[in-house]
Amino acid sequence: MDEQAHVTVRGLTVGYGERIVLRDISFGIARGQIFVVMGGSGSGKSTLLRCLLGLHPPLAGEIRYGADRLDGAEPARREAILRRFGVLYQGGALFTSMTLAENVAVPLEMHTSLTGAEIAAVARLKLALVGLRDFEALRPVELSGGMQKRAGLARAMALDPEVLFLDEPSAGLDPITARRLDDLILGLRNGLGTTVVLVTHELDSIFKLADDGIFLDEDSGRVIGTGSPRELLARSRERKIIDFLTRGGERPRSEAHA
């Protein structure tokens, strides 16, 4: 395991009651990587994400962000670590009664000492960054699904996070909108150097975005493949990985044009 990894997971075992979901999971994520967590339904992708976000305590093992260990950290230190995260939830999780600017302002109001004018300026900047300039006064219900995801991404980026977690960002979007969102994620990573942890089952996003990743096996609860999606597809002999990455023969558009 690389001691210089931005995110390090060692020997992670996670369960709910007597049910073990993940067993002895270990991996590292380099700073500035887009790292994808793959696996079939029930493989523990969401459980792993919850652990990485500090929402579910592991039964064994450790999670580190740089030199800082998340699990078992003192409350003040834990809070400081969590403030380095940004999260885009699958449904966007925007507050429907608030405007886009007000949504982006929430983490700034909670975790900074900026003035109201400064917060408004940062909110405008973040919305412009995701292509929503001049949409600040609209509410989520007035937006398309793709625009809602972009607004959620702007809020996730509000505090300039070191690590950005994306939970099925393209779910429910049409192919063109999903491709544009992928381009936006890639552009943000390239421009800001943010480390991205991506949970998705969308093949086009997986092949287009991911620098590295792991494949979780739903039967054993273990990692059965590590590497970039292209590497896994080229060298893996695990039928589950091959079936997942080809959908039984489907060739992803991004691979077809690679």
C-alpha cells in the first residue's frame, strides 16, 4: 500500500449486526485520481461509500485521509477531516424550498465565517463553474434532471473539497446529458486537482472517467479486481468482472471511440 496515497483503506471489514458485507478490503487512491467502485447489486458499494464518509463504523480495519485516520478520531479532528469532503448524492438532495444560490450557500454558512455578500459571491462562482451562471434564483423544481445534478455538484464543491464523492451521478439521465456531466466532472478534476471517488454502474462513465478502481464481489464481500476499467477488461479472468464491464457483449461508446 502506497504510504503517500491520498486515501488509504486497510483491512476494512464492515457489517450490519451479524451480517458481514465487506471483508478485509484494502486499496489506495492517489491524489488527483478518479477512482471508481464497481460491483453488482448487493456487492457493498453503498456500504463502502458510507464508511468512507464516516457514516458507518467498520468492524475492523482503518481508513486514512493522508496521515489522518478517520475511524476512531477525536470529535474535533473527525469534524476537520469531514470538512475536506464534498458529496454529490444520487438524487441530488437539493433543498426544494431554496434557490440554487441558497442551496450552495448552506455549507458555507455552516462551516465558514464569510459574510453574506462573500457567501453569495462564492455561490455564484460555484454555479458558474458547473455551467449554471444566471440560474442562481431558480429552485430545483424549475430545472431539468441534468441541471439538478450540476447544482448538486456546485454545492458539493462549495468548500473546495480535497476529496469529492459521487454516488451514481449519471443515474436517470439521458445519454447526452450524462455525457455532458461526465465532461464536467473530468474538467473539474483536471482544473482543480480534486481526488474523486465514483460509485456508478454506468459503463460509459466508468470507461471515460476512471483512472483506477476496485471491483467488489457480492458473494464473498471481497475485492476481486483492482486497476483501471480498461486494465481489468484486458487482463481479468473473473467472469463477474468481464460480464459487468461488457454487459454480456455490449461495448461501451467511450471504448468504441477510444
